[in-house]
Amino acid sequence: MQEGRIVEIIISELDLFVIDIVRELRGRAKPYVSQVELSQRMGFADGFVGKVENFNSNARYNIRKLNLVARALSLESPKKLQPDKTLPNDLVSLKLRVNRKKNDTVEFDDNNQVIKNYEILEKRVLTEDEVKLHNNRRAKKS
């Protein structure tokens, strides 16, 4: 992936995992489930899932929304949207190359693996002090 814009974000590894798995499950659904359709099935505005999958937005799934996603995609449990093991890191700073054209479209390679709409160019795990600073800064905005 050489095309696309560069985005720098701080995100939890868990949020990134969930975004990726929801996007993959939308793409594997028969018939395909678009961002708009999933948003509507969840009872939210048409653009909700698009905002979550857009790295320029701070919108994220929470526990309630994971249950709504699971119901909307006919999953047995929201546990299907979570990793099997605890992830090693909390917050990470990522420099991404995002392919804007593929934001809603989910494609698969020859091995049936999802082709992500982004490429991680740089990844750095935030230190404990940086996490505290990040959390405090976000709390002050509320």
C-alpha cells in the first residue's frame, strides 16, 4: 500500500483490535454489511461505524455497543469481538498510512485474510507516565 494519507494517533491496542475484527466480520457477512447498515442495525446514526473506523475520529466501541454489534451481526456473544488473550500493551502511538478509498469496503487476499485499510508505519508503546498524562488530558476535556 503506497497510496493514502499519513495519520498519527494514540489508541489502545484493544480498540484497534475491535475495530479490525468488526470490520472483518462486516466483510465476511453474507450478504456484506456496510458501515451504514451496521450503524442502522445498531440503532445509531448512519455515520457511526464510519466514524469508529476513521482514525481521525475519537469515536470508539464500548461494552454496550459491542453487544449491539454482536446482535446486529447475529453473533452468539460479544466475546467473538474480543481477543482470546490479554493484549500486551495499553495505549500505543501509531503512524499509519490510511487508504481512504477502502474505508467502507472490506476485501480479502488469496489466503482469505482481510486486507486492512491501513498500514502501520511506526508503533510505539506509551510509557506509564505518558498514559497517565493522556488519561488526565482526556478527563479534563469531559
